[in-house]
Amino acid sequence: MELGFSAADGAFRDEVRSFLDEKLTPELRATGKRMTSVYADYDTTMAWHKALYEQGWVAPAWPVEYGGCDWSVIQHYIFSSELAAAGAPSLSPMGLGMCGPVLIGYGTPEQKAFYLPRILSGEDFWCQGYSEPGSGSDLASLQMSAVPDGDDFVCNGQKIWTTHANYANRIFNLVRTSKEDIPQRGITFILIDMATPGVKVEPLVMLSGEHIQNQIFFTDVRVPKRNVVGKVGDGWTVAKYLMQFERGGHAYAPGLHTRLDRIARMARQEGGNGGGRLIDDANFAAKLAETSVEITSLEYTEHRIMSALSHGEAPGAESSLLKTRGTEISQRVTELALEAVAYYALPFQPHATAPGGPVPGAPAVTPNETPVGPDYSWPVTAKYLNDRAGSIYAGTNEIQRNIMAKAVLGL
Ligand SMILES: Cc1cc2nc3c(=O)[nH]c(=O)nc-3n(C[C@H](O)[C@H](O)[C@H](O)COP(=O)(O)OP(=O)(O)OC[C@H]3O[C@@H](n4cnc5c(N)ncnc54)[C@H](O)[C@@H]3O)c2cc1C
């Protein structure tokens, strides 16, 4: 069996590498390396977004007719792996990876023509309005109301945990348009301009000290009826379709391989284990090897899912498997990283900033760099703390296991 790349794939990899050499500046690489969550900061994200957009590579998994790339599964894999290995910051997934695919699947021709080019160019930055204070796992219980009034809906209610709402100019929202049937049937998927009067965003600062999440209050917000995606009252179908992309629309393995390689490099340095090399500790070496095997097996599952995506299809309920394994292995990698840097993990400092200055009450802002050599310039503690959220966001891993039991295993 030949497991190497074909000549054409090798040429594609070289093309990606030369693009990265030219466009992925040292500043972008440094920010990618300092990322503590799945998101880079807004300015870096958009600078990198622009470079990929100009190259035509910002949404490779979209169907070609809407701006995607006609790549094979292997090319998608090469692209993700090369970006991860080079330390590229990730792009915001809410437009490219969630709202875009939903509009392609359920949008009207007018909605596609208006929104898709703006997602590609970065002109629109989206956030996701699903969760509410009383509705997380039991999302169908959501209460934010939308009452018809002429050509508009008038929306009232609250959303919470809204990632990057502090930057977004648009939100895709689930609202309740009826209470008459089972809860799932009265939900509508609607697009809201964040500049509409009555929308108020407030920060939620995380344990790591960062400001990424928000809560949003909607008071008599008028939203045109033409902004409904799918049918009024059928938003649950649209919402579930979107969640397949949210959970399984991207590859976890390339980034995990890169992070584990970095830990292995640190473990091979002298002085990391009471004076010796941590890699010589058989227990630690076994944990590294075990995690590497787990990442590789996840990678093969991702290839199967990427196969669906590269044909413009939704990833299916198996996306729950990717989300669960991807986030659990990621948490494992953060634990190994803490072990590898040992007491150098302590001087982590969060970058608790918000537009207009530091968030009131947040810890002081100091650089993430510690003064002990390049491999330790990794904010391992902030990453460790932030990654605890991986088994909660996009639907908790307990809920993913329920979905796998029902929709994948048929139990
Ligand atoms: C970092 C972060 C970013 C987020 N970003 C967004 C965003 O941008 N937009 C958005 O809309 N939401 C976002 N969320 C919200 C996220 O989707 C919810 O936190 C998640 O769905 C869980 O809901 P909950 O927090 O209300 O917990 P709950 O639903 O109250 O769950 C509490 C615990 O009970 C368990 N549980 C609940 N029901 C069951 C069950 N039936 N079977 C087994 N166990 C169960 C859960 O697994 C969990 O452990 C984000 C959350 C985090 C942490």
C-alpha cells in the first residue's frame, strides 16, 4: 500500500507552503502560537482572513459555485495540516463554517446573493445566538420571542455565551414564533443586524481572564421577515443542520498533531524533569505515544467526514463523534503541556482586553511570554483553562453522546 503523497499532491503542498512563506507573516505566526482558545484576536483573524480571501482559499469546503475550492479530500487535509504546522491563526467559524453553509443549504437566492460574498470577503462578521440563560442543552426550551408586525418581527429576549458578539455586525438567531405545538416546532431561524436599535451587548469575562463571550439583550428589535432562513416555525431543522457543521465542519487532528509535536520537542530538552529529560520518564513517554495514536485515529475519521464536506454535503450526525473526540483529546494535550513546562506554567498572564480598554475587574494585562527560551513562550495555563470549555461549547459532550447513541448507533 502506498501511503505517501502523489506527485500532484506534493506539488499542491509546495504551492500551499510557498503561499504561507509569503503571506503568513511572523506577526501572524506569533499570534497563532499565542492562541489560548479556538479563536485568535479579531485584528489577526481578519488580516489572515483577507490574505486567504485574496488567494481564493478562505472557504475551501464550500461548493465551487459559491467560492469554494474544487479540492480532493487529500488536498483539504494537506491544506489544514500545513496551516496548523506553520502556526496559522484560525479564522472565525461563525460565518464561514456555520452561517455560510446554512445559507447555501436553506437560504433564498436573494439571501445567498447578499450574504455569501460578504462572508467570504470578511465584510460581515457573524455570531451565534442559540443559548439563553435557561436554555443550553435543552435548547428547544428557548424563550426569545419574535412577534409578527407588518413586514417585520419584533424581537425581545436575551442570548448568552455569545462568542465574539463584541465584534460581530450580524447574528444568526433562534427565536420563538409560536408556543402552540411541541417546543421544537415554534422556533424560527432569523438573521439580525447587530446595529438595529434595541440590541445591547455586555461582556462575560472567562476564568482565563479573556473577553471572548458576551450576553446580548434584545428590546423591541425590529427584524424584516425576509431575514428568516427556511420556514417560519421550522428553525429547529435549520439549527440542527448548522450544528453538524459547527461540530464536524473542520479538522481537529492537524492542530492536535502540531501541538503534541511541540510538547515532544519540549520533553526532549534537558532540564525539564528535575534536571533530566522528561521524555526519559517512561510514564510520560507512554502518555505522549498514546495521545499520538488517538490523534491519528481521529484523523482517519476526519478524512471520511471531509469526504462528505468536499462534495458539498453536511457532515451528518457523526460530527458529534468528531466534536467529542476532538475536544477531549485537546484537553488531554493541554494536560501534557502543563506537565511538560512544569513550574514555568505558573507565570501565565491572560490578555484581558476589550474594545476601549481592559475589562473592569479583570486581571492586569502583561505579556504572555516567559523569559525561558522559545519553547516556553506558549501560554499553556491560559490554554489549559480555556480548553475546559471544549467539552461544553457547541453542545456538551454528554449531549453529543446522547446524539451518537440515538442517531449513529440507533439505540
Ligand atoms: C466557551 C463557550 C462558548 C460558547 N459560545 C456560544 C455561542 O457563541 N453561541 C451560543 O448560542 N452558545 C454558546 N455557548 C453555550 C453552549 O452552547 C452551552 O453552554 C452548552 O450548550 C451547555 O448549556 P448550559 O451551559 O446551559 O449547560 P446545561 O444545559 O445546564 O448543562 C449542565 C450539565 O448537565 C449536563 N446535561 C444536561 N442535559 C443532559 C442530558 N439530557 N443528558 C446528560 N447530561 C445532560 C450537561 O452535559 C452539563 O454537564 C458557549 C459556551 C461556552 C462555554
